[in-house]
Amino acid sequence: MDAKTAVAKILKAEGVEHLLCFPNNALIEAAAIEGIRPICARTERVAVNIADGLSRVSSGRRIGVVAVQYGPGAENAFGAVAQAYSDSSPVLLLPGGVERGRQGVPPGFQAIYNYRGVTKWVESVNQAERLPQMLRRAFTLLRMGKPGPVMLEIPADVMKEAVADEAVARYAPVKRAAPQGDPADVREAVRMLLAARSPVIVAGQGVLYAEAWDELQALAEAVQAPVLTTLNGKSAFPEDHPLALGAGGLSGPKTVDHFLKKADLVFGIGTSFTRSHFIVPIPPGKSIVQVTVSEEDVNKDYSVAHAVVGDGS
């Protein structure tokens, strides 16, 4: 089979039901033939935004996939991909690419050189026979570790090459993995939380991806600790709950500032504790415990007294 059919069959095997697109990519028709519904947006950026939303509302259980044409299509998608990267949203981008014989010729645009700063992984397929393995790698990064966009550029001539039928038939979907924190680290985090006089829990969108909102509420109620959410973590904790402080962002309720100022321990769950104009700052001198899926988040912007690296589910 040709490469575009192989990609469509693999996407189908991975459970992809919709392909966001605009406006011209050989994958669009191939996906439709395999029963994947193409949804054409008005611009490439909107196509990525829709795919981003699909991934978020499903807590990453469904991956938003986008196909755009090479050149202007890949260029125009940049802003939305950067937003998905900033917000740690898992989206698979499958832009077309210039033919291999024209790569490196100005002003041709190649995603591999321009998207490295806003993706977990970006690569260009140089041989069609590598597609099954490279797509398996892409879905592995989408379903494991800290969420984020992944891009696989497929040159126009590669799209027409043959892929062995048996290689596609052998393709096995990537299973989602949820690494657990070290039990000793968890015990120490619990000890510090119980020892605190005025703890505040900061819940990020990692709680949503772990689908651990019930566990978060049970923890807050057990220790009677107030909870604030980041903007991306909004809805991880019910805002009509007596312990809810609301969301802390560029602006927010006075309860957030009041309880953060009096806190002797800030207990972060599923948050990167990134300093940003859009995220409430942690006052200086606070002891911080951080539970996160990625070691890249620890001691990035704030000094962390104790960390638990693992999924919260």
C-alpha cells in the first residue's frame, strides 16, 4: 500500500476518529476512506486549536490529529502549536513536506528546523518504510510523560512510496502509561502536608489528565486544606465547595492571595509551578511540595522542598 494509506490505517488502529485539516494534504482523502472523518477548518491555526480542545476535553484519552499542507500550511499552524506546547496539550501534527530533492532550497519551509522549540518531538520521514515505527514513537510520546504536541513531517514524495502491508498489519496501538511516584517520596509528602499548620493545595491540569478530581477532593477534605486551581486546572476542584479558593491567574478572587500569604506549605498537584504573567505567583519564603509527572518541572522556577515525580491517577 502507499504511505498515505498506511498512515490512515495506523491512525485508525490508534483510535483516531476525526482528522482536523486545512486545506490540502494527501492524508485527508486517505483518512476518509478508512472511516476517519475529516473536519476542515477555515485556517490551519483553527484546525490545531480544535484538535487541541479535543485532546483536553478527553484528558488525553483521545488525541487530536491535524493534517495541513507543506509550506504555508505548516507555517500558519505555528501559533496554535506553540499554544498547545505552552499549555502541555497532546496534539499530533502531520504536515506535508517538500520533496526530499528540494529540501534545503530557500525559501522552502521545513518543520523539522522550525518547530523544535514548541514540540516534544519533531521529525521528518525520509523513507516510507519507517512510518510505522515513527508513528509508534509519536504516539508513545503523546501518551506518556508530560503532555505536549508532537509533529511528524511527511514529504510529498514519501507519501507516494510503498509501505509493506505486513508492517501495517503488525502495528499495535500504544498503550497509555501512568508512572507512579516512589512510595517513600509519597509518604514524605503526606507527612509534610499533615505537619503544616496552614497548607494550601494548588491543583493544575495534571489532575485533569490523571482524572484524579475525586481523589483531590477527598484529600482536601481529609486534611481540610483550601484548594486553588491554575487556569489550565480549572474544574479540577468544584468551585462551589467550601474549601475552594477559585482559580489563580492574571486576576482572581481575594481568597487566593489571602490564603497563599498565610500558608506555611504550598502543596502543588499536577502543576509545573511555572512563573508567568497569567499564573498567580507563589509568595517568597514558602515551603513547596510538588507532585508532577515530569522531572523537568521540579526546581524550575521555585525552590521545591520535596517532589514526587509520577502520575496522580
